[in-house]
Amino acid sequence: MLKKYFGESGKLSDLIEGYQLRNEQLEMSEAIMEAISDKSVLVVEAGTGTGKTFAYLVPSILSEKKVIISTGSITLQEQLFYKDINALKQIVDKELIISLLKGRKNYLCLHRVEQNLHCQSDFFNDKNTSSYNFEIISKLKKWSRETTTGELSNFSDIAEDSKLIPLITSNNDNCLGRKCDFYDKCFVVKARDKAAKSDIIVINHHLFFSDLSLKDSGFGEILPDPDVMIFDEAHQLPDIALQYFGDSFSSGNLSFLIQDIKDIYLNELRDIKQLKIVSLKISNAKDKLLESFTGYSFKKEWDALVHEKPVQDAFNQLIDSINFAYEVVKISLDRSDELDLIFERLTKLKLFLKNFKSALDSDISYWIEVKSKNYFKFNMTPLDISRQYQEMIGIKDAAWIYTSATISVNETFEYFNKKLGLSPYKEKTFNSPFDYEHQALLCVPRCLPEVNDSNKAERLVELLSNVIKVNNGRCFFLCTSHFVVNKLYDEFSKVLSFPILKQGDKSRKALLEDFKRLGDAILIGTSSFWEGVDIKGDLLSCVIIEKLPFSAPDDPLLKAKIKYLKKQNIDSFSALQLPEAVISLKQGVGRLIRDKEDKGTLIICDNRIVCKSYGSIFLKSLPPLKKTRSIDKVENFILHHVKGDIKNEYFGFGYFNRSMLSGIKGGSKNK
């Protein structure tokens, strides 16, 4: 049956111009069809170019079962829904009901739009923006009567990061559920109801875990139980799961709590004067806590801060303010549905603060993140979610399929399986059909600066500027910290005339659009550009990686995980730090070759990949690229790669010996 679609003259060849049979795609599709039939667990690594999307979509459609497909981001989710599935609908002989389902914050809340149009909140009384905000709300009111889905991505007048979003969307804390006057018109309810009737539902990982963690809350549950659950970009699942199986609260959460209490007082319950005092007390406590932190960009374990008296005093003041708010609201219950929800939020926050202060659970990391003078976040993160995850999905009688281009480490799935507690029925690896040996060249240059060299940015610019010139820009420089991004940007700006784009100057989407439009740009970025970027053709033909992407050693969550593993007599480097870095590197390397016609160069600026014993694990996990240590050979390849293949003069660096490493710390030229 599958060959009817994937064969040389199959239905996909009618749909896709230039389609060619890829055995890897057909075999992957057969494995997925078998897992669906057996209701088993399947973990699949499919190299770039395998065609994994159609490999799981075709058997999903043909199975005639209820299928949920979860992707790594809303962008990929929309591509799958609007492009890939819609294309396949043209060649299948059955009617399909397909739903695109997102989290609550992506849908307009009619109740909150109505409420905020007439409210006197600080947001709308801002002298600099009030007229603009009211204008947007008015447009939203009109749009709300026209839209059938309420998806904010279809409303072009509001930015993705607009401060208005939380005021016109609901969340699980402030949604009134069936008590809402707009329940029958609710876009979230409509989306949920459509999903319940659909054959295929397309979601994202955040929504999956959000729903999974809310199964006991009734209205919070929006996903029906599937017969088939497919995760694309499955390598992201363990880290996303940590966010939802843990708990947190931020200064932003407090700001919205304060604003909601103010709005209830101003618009509903003016006779409860203490509500005004409540909002003031919480606001003062929040401000004092922000002032208590030394520095405005850090992550620290709670143990490292709790003994600092300013932090301790401010934290206790926050606890007191929440306890006071709890008692005030408690005596006014049943007077307002919104106030009743405030009481539930205060109850949760009161318990969170109590647990965070005591920090008694050794299986949880208690840590704080401060991003600016106006933002903090307190986190309680579980160190192992494998058992919890299995308990929550184990009751579902379904096929579970996990796929990504970057799941394996050192040719095994052990790391991924342990993180989620999986015992797969089958594991499959399908290599990329790309001819990496002829399409790309990997270089680890000689004369590299040490990883922690204070002048590293300057030395890398000196070493690599000519490569970028020869390549006519068209380069990604992937870094592991914003500090290095800024240093490289400053140094490259002094010596290169190409457009230089830097993460942080614009949104990720805008930077990528500029990169494609300019045609000769250099984009310098951190983790968000290491994956999920698909630029085919000549626009991107050089990827430079600043260093192996090990997590920062002072990261509080990493430190807690290391302690947790040490207690179990497990080597944290081989069990945690190395596998995480390998998967991240595979993602970064994957930005280069996206099509069978692509050619380009990959430069890794970290000698550890050739000097350290664990370097072989990194190399073994990468595609089979030709290798060199010579920058001259990189430049020569760039000059000739459009005309022909890599010549025999390019040599691999295979198993290094000390004589090959001469010049690493200076001395000899890079010839």
C-alpha cells in the first residue's frame, strides 16, 4: 500500500515536482505503519533529507485512526497543517477532518477583550500608548466578530511580543470556564470541540505537556485521547517536559495578578477598599525583591541567595503580602467569579512560596533567574521526569512514535530513552540520503585560541575573516553565549563590509528574513539559531561554530542534576553533559546542508573535538563529512565547490596524533 505513494511513479511523484524514491523514506513509513498497527513504541532518527514528514503523514492518514501530531514549534506546526497535510489531501482517497490546535495564549478571549475595553487599567491609562492601545482593542472587537478561529496569528495589527497579549487572552488561572458569558462563543472551546471530531490534530510539544499536566482540571483538558501519538523534533521533549512537571512564578505573573486585582476593584467591587491595599502591598514586595538582587542577568541556586539578608527580607515581605491578600479575598468569596479565580491563584502561589522557601525535596532544583532589573523568575524543576512521564502516558492504549534528526548519541538511543523512561519496542535509524563527502567540508583549524581565552573573539575574527570574504558572506556564526555574540559583532564590524546581523537586534523571524533578503549577510546568534532554521541553496554556505555547546558549568539546573547523578554514583559527564552537547552540535551542524544540491563548509572552532578522548563521540555522531585542519583548503573548496566535487587533496583528520596538532597554540601558520 505504501509503495503506491512512495514509488517512482507513486502518488507523491504526481504531487511533488522532481520527486525521487528514497528507500529511507519508504522504510521509515513502513516502520511507522507497523507501530501504528501494533500500538507499540517506536523511536526513529531520520537524517536531514530523509523526508520524515511525509514518512509519518502518509501512514497516519491511511491508518484511519485518530492521530495527534506534535511539533517542536508553532512555526513548524503551521507549516505541517497549512502546507504538508493540505498537499497530501489532494492525493488520498478519503475525506479528512484536520485540526490545528494551539495553547490558550494564541486565541482571542472575548471576555477579556470586552472587560479591558472599558477598564481603567494602568496599561490603558499610559499617556504614551493609551490611544494606540484603545485603537487596537477597537480593531480587535471588529475582528472578533469576523474571525471564525480567533487565532491571533491571523490578526496582523498586533506583534507577537505585545504587552497587550495577556490582556486579550486567557490562561488556566483566569479562565472562567462555563461561568463565562462568552462560553458558547469561546474560540478555545470551539477549537477543542473541532479537535474531538478530527481525524488528525496538529499541536506543539508545549500544548501536549500543558494538557497532560492539567488532566485533572476538566476545562483545562483540550486534547482527546489519540490512537496514534507522533512527536516530530522529539529531541526537544525532555527539556520541555521539565517546565510542565515543575512549577514557577515570575515578576510578570505578579504584575498580572496585581493588575487583575486592581481591575476587579475599579470595575466591580469598589466597596472592598482592602483590595486596593492588597495590590499595593504585592507591588511593593515585588519591587523590593527586584531591588534586592545583585546584578541583573544571572541564574543561581536558591541556596546561594537565601542567606543574603536583602533577598531574604524581600522574599519574606512577598510571602506576607500574599498571605494578607489571601485573607482579604477569602472573606469576599462568591461575590465575583473573577475574584474567586484570584483566590485560587493566591492559594497556589501561597503553597509555591512555602515549598520554595523550605526547599525540602532533594529531587527538585530550586533556582532563580534574573533577566533584567524588571524581571525575575523562581523555579522548582524536577531532576528526573521519566517515571512521572511514563505514569501519565502509560494508561493510554496507543501507538507512540518519536522522531527527529538528532536523537542518537554515539549511535545509540540510550540517552533519549532514559530521559523519558522509554522502553521502545523498536528503534530505527535512517541515514540522510545526502552525499556529505562531496557536498561539504569540515574544518577544525589549527592555531585556534583556547576555549576560555579572553581575546578569543579577536583571534577568531583574525583567523576567519578571509574565509567569510571568500564565501561572500552567506554565513551563520553559532555561539554559546550572548557575550560572545556581541564581541564577535563588534570585531567583525571593524574588518568586514558585509551586512552583519546580531541576535537581539530584531526578532528571530525578522533576522532570518533579512538574512535571506540581503544574500551576503553574516548572522551571529546563540541557541535559537542552532535549530529550526531551514535555508536551502546558496544563501547559506558556511556555518561556523564557536565552541562545543556544553552547558555553562554555573547553570543552577545543571549543577543540581550533577549532584543528583553523583548521589547515584553515575558519572554526570558521560551520562548528561556530553550527550546534551552532542545533540546540540548535531542540530547546529544540520543548518548547513538542507538539500541534495547544497554545498558548503563547516568550521568548528574548538580543539577539544580533536584533542580530547570524547571528541570521537562528537565526530561519530556527525554526518560523514570530509575533514581538514587547513583554512587554505577551506578557502579553496569555497572557490571551487560550485564547479566540482571535493578533490583528493582534502584529507580527513581521523585519529589525531600529536604531530598533527602542531601549531594549535600558535607558532606555525595555518598551511
